[in-house]
Amino acid sequence: MSLQDQLRNSLSIPTTPQLLLIAILFTLFSLTATAGPREQAKRIHDRIAGVPPSAETLAQMVSEIEDNSDPLAAAMIATEHPDFYNVTLKNWATPWTNEEMTPFAALNDYSATVIGMVRDEVPFNQLLSADILYVGTNAPAYSNSNNDHYEAMENQSLNLKDELQQVAQSNVTGLPSEGTAGVITTRAAARAFFVDGTNRAMFSFTLLNHLCKVLEEIKDPTRPADRIRQDASRSPGGDSRVWFNNCLGCHAGMAPLAQAYAHYNYEYPEDDMEAGQLVYTPGMVQPKYLINSSVFKDGYITTDASWDNYWREGPNSVLGWDSNLPGTGIGAKSMGEELANSHAFAECQVTKAFQAVCLRAPVDSADRSRISEITESFKTDYNMKRVFAETAVYCAGE
């Protein structure tokens, strides 16, 4: 080996190809770092709507960035593009409406209500409790027993930004206002999570979709077991250790919260699940809450829809429960308020918006710090549209 080669190796001098690559990367970084208002506006618009802005929109956004030093205002202009509603928000919300968590499902009353609330800047902490629904103005009448109304809107490629209309859910579905609970009591949610089973699915998927928590992730075996129903075996497979080490931690906290859904079911004709509808029976506990009573006869017998949040104490107090709420109540509406006013709920919505706009998960301290800042801003008024705009500004330089 020549002296020159020895020196190259000892000093780790880059080879010619490596130098070329470094030069290219430096050039790209320099272009990003020095991007002007026009380039910034284009990137922001692409992040939010997924398509380039029109010349007029671009000029408005550039003016906000260049003349007013306000990229957030520019991002809010981008949220007016129809594709923000028809594509970005629809793909964002649709996975919450089905057990497969696919974004390719049809528009429905759950996803349409999410889209409408974002458009109208309805405080997003009402998502799980409000007497609210969004319907179309140029579609067949809403039906409690099919999804034709929303599929017609989609088949006609209607502009959701202009098409969706806010109505009282109780006026359209026939539910009493006290029985409504935002997207929880939409037909799509009932079809996915109140169907058959024991209504535990509704709670676990709500926890996953809106607090970004899997039950196993937050199980706490130190909570009291007094509200766990009779159908849960205390010795699965004949081994009580399985119960104490695995099952108890989830059921102890879930059971007293999921009791809020005791008056709901999704009923459908035999062999035609798609023709079913949400059923609400105030004053009568659904039979599914009382099944398999012989599995553990000393278990809890559900008599009403009262609920308590045992997770306000213990390790899950870190989910950030609202101290202004009592942590107890009756029915899905008040329980939805409990979940949606937690810090975990707010942080979850911001993180999901980050993933939708940045097209990636947060990866470093800078990402996590920005998510934390946006979350605190979000909690002041729960404006979800602004969250998308703030996130787009942050990710536009990538």
C-alpha cells in the first residue's frame, strides 16, 4: 500500500464518489434552507391538500409568508382546497370507522362528521359527546339502516367542503339528545363496534383511535376488580395466574368505563348485517352485558349505564384527566367527555395529524417537541383545522 493510501485510510479522507455525494447533499440542504416564500407556499399546500395550489392561491399564500411573515395564515389558506376534505381528511378519519382500520372504506356518517367538524372548527373535544351529525345537501335521505346517503355523495364526487351540512344527530336519527355521543353513536360506529359481542370493542377501539392507546399498553392490575362482569373467566384455561398477570389489568379499568355503553346495540336482520341499525334502550341494559353469567357467578351484574374512571388514580393518571370533570357519570355522552378532555386525547389527535401531513411518524426530539407545543395550543380551543396548518408549516421544509 502506498503512503498516500495509508494516509487516506488513517485520516478517513473521502473518496471521489463520496465527495460527489456530499456535494449533492449539501446543495439540496442549501436549497431547502434557503427556500423562498414561493417554495415554502408550494410545500405547505402540497402537505395539506396533496396537490399544487392554483396561481391565485399561491399568490395569496406567498403574500402571507413574504409580506406578513405569517406561514400559518398561508397554511390556513391551503385548508380551503377541496382535496383537504375529500382526500386528506377522509383518509385520516376513515380508518377509525372500521375494525380493519382501512382508509379505503366508503364515506359514512362517522367520517363525514369528523370532516365537517374540522371544516367548521367545531371544538374537537366534542367528538365523542356532542349531539352532532353531518349530512349531504344533494344526496338521498339519511337512513338509520343503510349507508346509501354517503355512498351516493362519494359516487357523485361531490365536494365535501361545500356539501356537508351540520345537523343535530337527535333530529336525524331519532335518538334522544341525551343518548347521542358524537361519532360513537353514528351508524358506522355501531355497525363496526356495537355489533354482536359485548360492547368492549367500542371501548377498546375508541381508546386506540382517539387516545392512541392499546389496552395492553395501559393495563393496571392495581385497580379494583369490583366492576368486572360475570362473563370474564377468572382462571382462563384453568390457570388463575393468567387472569392475574394478563387479563385483570385490562378488565379492571375497562369494565367500569365500558358500562357507559350498556344501553346500546347494533341490531340487524338475519344474514343481512348491512341492513342493521343502532338501537338505544334507556332504562334497559342490553342482554349482551348479562351473557355467560355462569362463567364467574360472583362477577359484577350490570344494572345501568353508570361509569367510573378508575384510571384517574394509579399509573394511568399520566393520561392527563381533566380535573374539572368528576370522573364519573351515566351514559356514553358524559364518558365521551371524560375521554376527549384528557391530555392523551389531544396529543393523539396532533400526532395523527402529524403523520398524515408529514407522511411519517415523529422520529426525534425536534418532532416530539413540536408535537408537544401544538398539543398545548390545541387544548386552548380544540381547533383541529389549525393543527393541520401548524403541522404543515413545520414539515414543509422536508
